[in-house]
Amino acid sequence: VTEETRKRLRILDEKSSQLLAIAFNRLPPPEQLGQILRDLEDFPDCLHAEAVLALNAAATEQQEAVEQIRQLEVHVTELQQLGEAERYLWVLSVVPDSAAKLRCGALILGQARELTDLRLSSERVASCCQALRTSDLLHRTVSTSLAVGNFLNRGTARCSAQAVVLPDALLKF
């Protein structure tokens, strides 16, 4: 066992540390990540979506480890004493509101992308509804069906109808 290995500060167990290191492999170095989270310059698009989602998950699942690192008060110069995964958790402990920023980034990269598709679909439906409302052909068809219905029902209590229930009235033809 080398002296460098002995000086390493371990907060996470070996398995958790390895899993987080794998999840964080697409992130920039911890110091650069800290700067990105502080400035929010081009965040979250400047990072891989999977990495932001993994860091957000780690921020929620590893709150105890983040708090332990915060209590250790590790300075930037001592960062090499931490394991790879712990260095990224260190960023979460020193950047103000990092968990909230990551939640927003995860929302933007995850569920908010689906909102664009939903917005486009709703715009399509709205334009179709507008086209139906302003359609001269539909207006003439409904007026004709109302007139035909009143003609066929002359002499009955239903002869002076002023409206048609769609699509039921059209299906009767």
C-alpha cells in the first residue's frame, strides 16, 4: 500500500464510489464542473445529459456523503486526497444551491424536452380547430343538415330546430 493510497479520504464505500465514478465519467473535471455550476454559463447544454441526470441523482441519494464532505472542509488544494466520486460530491458541497441547479438541469434535459413535442402537438390541434371554426364548407354542411332535418320533421314538435348536435346528426345521414 503506497503512502498516496493511505492519505486518501474515503467517504463512500468502494462499490458506491465505483458506480458513481462510472456515472460521472462524462463530466468535466470537478474544478471545471464547479465553475459551470456557479456561473450557469450554457448550463445544462454544455454537459452530457446522462451525466447531469447522474449528478442530480447523486445529489439526492448521497446527501449524507455530501454533508460529511462539507463538514471536512476540504480545500481545493487538498482535493486530490478525495476519491474520484468524492471529488464530484465535493463540488455539490461547495457550490451554493448546487442541488437545486442540478434539479433544474435534469428537468430541462429530461421531462422538459417532452414539453416541446407536447406544445407542437397542441399547436397542431389548435390550428385544426381554428380551420374547422372558419370552414365555409363545414358551415354550409351543418346549415344544410339543419334545413333537411327541419324539412323532414315538418308537422312535428321537432320541426323548428335551431341547432345540430355533432357528430350524431351527421351520422344519421
